[in-house]
Amino acid sequence: MINGWPERDESKALLLEQIRSFSQNKIKPMAALLDESGQFPTEIIQQLASLGMMGIMVPDVWGGSGMDTVSYAMALEEIATACASTAVILSVNNSLVCGPLLTYGSNEQKKKFLIPLAKGEKMGAFALSEPGHGSDPAGLEVQAVPTSGGYLIKGTKNWITNGKEANYCITFATLDRQMGPKGICAFIVSTESKGFQVSKLENKLGICASSTAQLFFDDVFVPEDCLLGKRGEGLKIALSTLDGGRIGIASQALGIARSAFEASKKFALEREQFGAPIAKLQAIQWFIADMATRLQAARLLTWSAARSKDLGLKYTKEAAMAKLAASEAAMWITTKAIQVHGGYGYTKDYGVERNFRDAKVTEIYEGTSEIQRLVIAAQELAQK
Ligand code: CAA
């Protein structure tokens, strides 16, 4: 059992145990250093790749581990408990890159791109957002101009996780803005293509060891066989992919929150004030009780969304609920964790300050909390 959820099969239980042990023994001791230096965790990612973590839900014929989404959520939570930056690097490669290649890619595309990405030999990024289009991707401006044998991509993408390290970028561009959403296409772009450039790296509050890049496409040629799905299917591909991505970010948020929660319990039992451990104080007990409850409620929503995906049910609303609940729980829990630690929590010595900074982005990327509420409300109000 992990946190009240039965592990259904021996091999999955074994792999999760390996991930838990690797996260605690190898990743966690490096997390503060990675945060301070902003260095990409190359070696850790290679080791996680050898454990099958770059293509967790990809069937083994396509180079992955063939695990289900519930196991993916559990594995990501374990990794994020140790290091939130490492978790988002994995979440993007798994959910936002391997995910759409598996669902919409041709067999040739799977062979050429999915296998190396799922094995971790190559790294992927998802280029949807633009300087003027974050919450509203339907209005995106990057152009795909049809040319002999393919397309020329032109424009700027923003906030691209793994943008600096990616070998392939799932890139969304419009054939003609007058066509609206029906003009948007998805392309698999090699970052070695002429005209592709990492034009800026963001200096961020948290998840400092993962890159967030601005990408400039200067008439980048993309051959016809790198169109993912059909012409005009791009927005559908982007939004359905983000449904899966939101389960990944919810799991990342759970890990960040769990790290802050565990640190708070330990500190409360050790720290003495007024002649006794502060855990004896009811004010602290209430924080601990509320942290535990919010964490488990968000976890069950996340696993429920993951289970719906595994069963082939529609899970757009469930994924939005999971991300909303888990990211807001993470922000609340990490804020209270600093409060439990008092002045010590405000320093870099206990890790909860890093948890607090890392938590914030989970309320923003892959759809802000306000966007998740829009998605949930739209689905609820559409029900008869
Ligand atoms: N799955 C499949 N198709 C979907 C869908 C889904 N979940 N949601 C909508 N669609 C389809 C609709 O059916 C519709 O198609 P038709 O016209 O053929 O019916 C089309 O997409 C447009 O649908 P809507 O009118 O509902 O969409 P909208 O334009 O009103 O937008 C939105 C809705 C909820 C605001 C949506 O745009 C959204 O989720 N925005 C947030 C985007 C986001 O998460 N951005 C973050 C980018 S990634 C990132 O963070 C970077 C990173 O590297 C981590």
C-alpha cells in the first residue's frame, strides 16, 4: 500500500519502491544544490531514464515502461517529494511529449521520435504558449507557412519547460489566423533545425534546476511527415494533451506539499518552546491536521483522475479538479510549513522555503487555477 491506495501488481510495486528509494537517497541530497546553482540535473535524469521514468506510460514496444497513469502519478509524487525541478522535467517529457506522440503519432513517427524519447535518449518539450498567448492558445500567432515538402515555422514561443535541453519540440502553429482554431496544427520540430534558437532563459522564483525558455523560430523548415495528427487538429491535440499533463502537475504539487508536511512534523516534534515540543501546542496540531487532510484529499482526486484516464473515460474535468486542488493544497501547506518552522523556515536550512517557492508555479503552468475553474464550471454546466 502507498498512502492508502493498493498497489495492484508486484512488478509495479517493485518499481515504485525503487523510485522511492532512488528519490530519497540520490535525488533529495542534491535538491538544494540544484536549486541554488540552477543546474540541469543531467546525471539524475540519465539514471531515472535507466529506471524507465522518461516513458512511464509508453508501452514497451515503443520504448517505455508500460505502466498505468495511477502508477505514473505515484512515481512523480515520489520524485517531486525529493526535487520539484526533476519532477517537472519528467512530467513534460512523459505527459506533454510522449503522450501526444503515442496518441496521435503515426507508426513511423513513433519509431523515429517516441522510442528515443521514452527511453530517455532524447529529451522533449511542448511549445504551445507565446508571449501574447498563455491562457488563450486558440489565438496563437506562430505561423506555419506551407512550402515545398513541408512548412516554414516562424515566430516566438514562451515559457517552454525543457526548452534549452530538448531535442524535439511538439510545436503548435497556425496556417492562417483567419481560420481560427481550425488553422492550428501540431508539428514535431527537431531543435537542430536551421533557424531554431533558444532566445532567452527565464530567471525564476522556483523550479530553478529546470529550464524555462523562450524559443525563436526563424523560418524553421519542418517536413510534411512531421505534422502530428491532421491539419487543423492542433488545438484538440494541445488541449487533450494538457488534460494528461495536469495529472502530472497535480502529482508534482503533491510531492512538494508532502515534503513540506514531513519536514513540519519532524520539526514540530523536535523543536521545544515553553518547555515542551511545539507539537504539544494545539495551534501546531491544527496546522498538522489540516495539512494531512488537504494533502490526502488532493491525492485522492489526483488518483481518481488518473484512474479515469486508465479506464478510457473522459477525464478533462477530473484532471482540472486534481490540478486545482493539489496546487492550492501545495501552496497552503508550504506556507503553513514555514509558519510551523518560524524563523528557521524562512532560511534555506530546512527546505520548506524551497518547497514554498516551487509550489507557486503549480498554480500557474499547464493552466492557471482560474483556467482549471473555467474548465470545471464548463463541464458541470454542460451536464443536463
Ligand atoms: N480535449 C480535446 N479537445 C478539446 C478539449 C479537451 N480537453 N477542450 C476543448 N477541446 C476542443 C473543443 O471541442 C473545441 O473544438 P470544436 O470547436 O471542434 O468543438 C476546441 O477545442 C475549442 O474548445 P473551447 O471553445 O472549449 O476552448 P476555448 O478556446 O474556449 O479554451 C480553455 C478553453 C479552457 C481556456 C483552454 O484554452 C485552456 O485550457 N487554456 C489554458 C492553456 C494552458 O494550459 N496553457 C499552458 C501551456 S503549457 C505550459 O504550461 C508550458 C510548459 O512547458 C509546462
